[in-house]
Amino acid sequence: MSDLRRDPIVGRWVIVNSGHPLRPQDYEREEHIWRLGECPFCYGNEALTPPEIEAIRDPKTQPNTPGWQVRVVPNKFPALRIEGELQRQGVGIYDMSTGIGAHEVVIESPYHHKDISDLLNEEIERVIEMWCRRIIDLTKDKRFKYIMLFKNYGPSAGASLEHPHTQIIALPMIPKNVHEELIGAQEYFEYRERCIFCDILRQEAQDKERIIIEDKYFMAFCPFISRFPFEIWILPKKHNGHFCHLLREEIPSLANTLKEVISRVKNVLPSPAYNFIIHTSPINGETQESYHWHIEFMPKLTRVAGFEWGSGFYLVPTPPELAAQYLKGIEK
């Protein structure tokens, strides 16, 4: 028997297999097959990337040389380009805009084979600090309305290079998925005069069974309305709409939470590719007090097929309650 569950934010339905759920070992193990050749992100190969935008490095070293801990470069094949003038036009019933934006790559460390779960906490803190610095800098460009930060790990998750990195894309408009989430959060706030994400935190704290990690500042849990098996959300406990408004004392906590989440997923699941996305408020517009920034982490264990594309429903073969037990080490 399956459960139908409705997302209270955007109204999406998911189908959760609670009758015959899949275990971690039931998912197919993915062999990561990477493009061969010299890695442009590796230490000593700085000349293989476009000139760096910013870096955390030894102050005695020069840009585009060794001596860095975290390095930011333009994407060599950008989805959008920062140069040019933003122009919108109509072509019949269609809307068009020049491809203005920004597309940056944050090289998380000099180590080719070290993902976030393999780094020291202080190394992850430097990565988070750089994410914030780049978002704050890009926000100064009034052409941009939204900044998306995401990570693709593994070829099936969209990564073309093995060296761990995250990407930042600044957009001249608010994406549809983000817009729907903003509307859902605002409608909930207007009706109940409370933040939907704060209510989700309270609900998870009350239920307890889906929480994986929790400390003073953050909670990581498998959401009740997971779209994917072993999906995890990381939410700050303090209401805050913008990721880049992260408090200094929260950064070590977020670094540890992110490291622990990825470590547990890799310990439980068979070499998963994954994505994570930082959901944050739009920029250069009105502040929406009903929104609450968070991270959505999604292992690539299943494929979106015809039913999902046709209906908008998601099929979840492992209930989030069971996934949380595996990730906490309760279920063997």
C-alpha cells in the first residue's frame, strides 16, 4: 500500500511506497565514469581555467598561481554571460531576453578526490564563507534578480569534472520553481501569520522520527513530502530569508551538518551521485518575510520517467521515515 502526501508549500503530490519499500542495498550502484585528461581544477593547473575571480589563498601568493585553499573562476562554458546589456522583447506570443547573467565555479579545495565529506570542518567553513562572499558581490549587480548556488556530484547528477566544485548562476529573473515556492510560503503566511518552514521545523521536532542531525543552529531531516528517496533538507532554526545573511557563529554548525549529512549518505547508499541546491530569497527587490532559506540535498537513486513528467507527481520507493532510520544507523 502506498501513501499520497501533499506538499503544503507548493501543493505538489508525492506517492510514497510504504508497503514494500526499497532498502539502501536495493538501489543500483553507480560507477562514476569521468572524462579523461588533465584536471583544470587541480592545484598547479591554474593556467587551465579562465582567470580567477576571487580566492582564499596564502597572502604571499599571486592570483592564478598555487597557494590557494578555495578558488572561484568563471565557468569556461557559461550558461549566461555577465557582459552586455539586459534587453527584453516580445516575438509574437513569446518573450525573449538577452542571455545576461553570471556563471561561476567554486573549486572547493586543491584536493582532486576530496568531496565535502572528506574535508576538515575548517576547510568546509572556508567554502561556505566563499559562497557568501560571491553571492553578496553578485547582488550588487542590479540586473540580477536571483542567485542559485548548487552542487552536482557524479556524472548522472550533471557533473562533467570529478574535482569537487559548486556552481553559482545569477539570473535576471526569478525561476519558476522558486516563484512557486515563494507564492506558497506567502499564502501560508497570510493565512496563518506564521512561516511555513518554521512550522515544518516545529513539526519535525515534535515527530522526531525524520530528524537525522540537530544542533543549536540547524536541523537536517528527511522531509515528510520527499520527492526522492533519501532526500534531506537542512534548515536554519532561526528564521532568515537570505543565505548570505548567515551569522558568523552559524558557519561552523552548517559546515559540520553538511559534512555529516554527506558522510551518512555515502555510508548508507551505494556510491550515490547527488545534487544539493541552496534555496534563498530573491535579490534586488522587496524582501519577503515569509521565506526561510534552506538546502535541499537529493541523491540520484531513481530516474524521473513518464508518469512523473506527465502528472507532476513523484514516486518515492523508500519512505522518509525509513530513510531517516538508515541514516541514523537505527535500521541495518
